[in-house]
Amino acid sequence: MKSGDLVLFLVFLGGLDGLVHAAGLSPTMADAERIFRVNLQASAALVDALVPLAREGAAAVLIASQSAY
């Protein structure tokens, strides 16, 4: 599913009540640049795209790999 499709689906549902997102690449899986892009930048882009759809009282939990730190 593309991010645009997800946004359209959430609009169809009437908004977002909650989000749980897990991103985790460890140093054994990728280089530092890719880990940064997946664990931080992609997570931030997801939240930025979904915040306008969040209903009042919505919550988000984002989890990243501890191994990447």
C-alpha cells in the first residue's frame, strides 16, 4: 500500500484514532545512512502525513530498533 492510498483510506474511515508504528533496522542489516532513513526519517514522514487526519484525543506510539543506537 502506498502512503497516498493509506491517507485516502483514513479519510474514507473518517480519520485516525491511533497509530502504532515499528521501524527497526540494526547495524547488521544496513549501513548507518539507511538505518537513519528507515528508523527516523521514514517514521517522521509517516507521522507528518497522518497528523492532519488525527481525531481529537488520538495517540501515536513509534518504536525503533534499540540496536541502531
